[in-house]
Amino acid sequence: MLGTGWTAVVALAASYVIALVATPAGISGAVLLPPFQAGVLGTPGLAITPTNLVYNVVATPGALYRYWRQGQAGGRLALVLIAGTLPGVIAGSVIRVELLPGEDVFAVVAGVVLIPLGCWLALTRPSAADAPARPARVIPGPALAALAVAVGCVGGIYGIGGGAILAPVLIGSGQRATVVAPAALASTFVTSVAGVTTFTLLSLYHPGAVAPDWSIGLALGAGGLAGGYTGALIQSRMPDVLIRRLVGILVIAIGAGYLWTAAFLCGYRLAPLRQRRDPLPAPGRVIAGQVGELIDQPRRGQHLEQALHLAGGELPGRDHQVEMLGGQRDKGQAVGAGCWLARDARVGQARRDG
């Protein structure tokens, strides 16, 4: 994890580069930021989603203003998308905090979002400006609203406004990119504001890191704002097809990595924990059962406190190891390891007493 003084600097520089590359490819840099937040910036698991939404809130107004000056406000399409994504992102935010706090489910959602998006980028190419318009396949209003609700829900879980998912669908149906882009961007902005607000309210009563990390979010947003503006300026002088291919392959690789991580975590959690270290004496089996109950609980603050207290109480003189575990509260394997260390200490004491 980076030092406190460097985190914002690295976030600003990295988001600038990401937005600079992603904008000519036709997507927001927000879809690439969650893995960067988790792997480099060290943002706590649940806080990744609202912090990513802060990025959208800061980074999108510049492009929206440019579209507004050009007379492209999104019109009725923007209203339909906002009407669907707004309740969807609120529901997704609640689902993320209350039902899907773990890393494994988040990794599955990330993979499901990123891999189709990467395939779209890698296998398609933008239409030329002078190309004849294709006949549009009209999506019925109720179907479009339902799609927007679903996309907003996914956005509330993963941390995107939904424009990166809606825009390919709408453009693929034959609608003009000049109409879709401002509408999707407006939907992304309004949805992100609602998502940040929802996560902030949930943090008032929910334990753990639920609220956005404002310093990181604002730094990411500022870099994304500058990078997106620069990318739009130089887009005509860049090989857009090649960039789309490279970004698409990168997005696919990230999505595949998320699915691999999800498979590993699910396999770890489903393994019969109480049979891993058998044979054990009777006292060891009793402690193993207690530890298993702790590990099987949802990873909420109070259960982690119990697990870490168990580890600390049974390992006197090794406080630094317990502190290391406490600093990784969203890492189920670390907490599980602490519980097993504590169990081993108790089993060893039982053997000595017996």
C-alpha cells in the first residue's frame, strides 16, 4: 500500500493516463479503476464502489458541458435512461452493502461486466463519420426502462454509472452515437450522484468502510477530468481502431482475472474447513467447530473482531501479527489464517495439559 502522501498523487496521475487512453476507445475510465483501487491504492473492499462513483461525479461534468454547448443534451433518451438507472443504482448500492459485501461476489460481477465490454471493444470498430446511417431498431420504452434499471443495479454494485453498458446496446440498435453519448453520460452523472449519496447514508449505521474515500475519489476524478478532455482533443490524431483493440484486450484480461479470483475464493470458502487439519484430539475438534462458525459468518465488523480477538488472546507476545491481520479486514483468507493460528495454539495447549 502507498504512503499517505503519495496515494492522491498516484491516483491523480493514473486516472489521467487511464482516461486519456479510454476516452478515444469510447468508454469511461471508471470501468478500469476498481482493480487499480484494490491492487495499488489499497482502497477497502466496500469503499471501492462509492469511490469509483465519486470519480464519475467529478470527471463527467466537463464533457456534459461540452455537449450542452453543442446543443446535445440527450433529450428524451436521457430522461428514460435516468428514470431507470436512478432507482437501479440505489437498489444496487443497498445490495452491495447488505447482501454482497464479500470479495468473491464482487469479483463475479466485475467479470460479468468487463468481459462483454472488452469483447465489444475488441471486435467492433466505430463507424466512419461519412458512413450511411443504419436503420435503427426501436427499443420499446418499457424494455429500455427495464434495461436501465438492471444496468443501474449492476452499476451500484460495481461502481459505474452504467453508460459504458448502455451505450454499446443503444449504438448496436442503430441509434446515432451523437444522440447516445450525451444521454448515456447524463445518466452516468445523475446515477453516480445518487449512488454516492446512498453509500454515504448507509455508512451512518453500517460498520466498516462503506463511505467513499473522498480524497482518493476526488484525485481520481480530477485526473479523469483532465485525461478525458485531453483524450477528446487528440482523438482525431490517434489510431482509434488500434486503441479500441488494445483496451478491449486489457478489459477482457482484467475481467478474466476477476473471475479467476472469484473461483479461487469460492473454492476456499466452500472447502470443509473443519476437516483440513484432522485428525485432531477432541478439544481440537471443539475449537475447530467454534472457529468454523466464525469463518462461515458474513464478513461483518463484529465477526472479524471476534476472530481477531480469538487470535490475539491465544497468541500472547505476537501482537504485530494480529495487527497485520486487522489491517486486512476485507481479506477473508487473512482472518481465516488468524483463526487457525488461534485454534492451533489452543490445540497445542490442550495436548500439553492432557
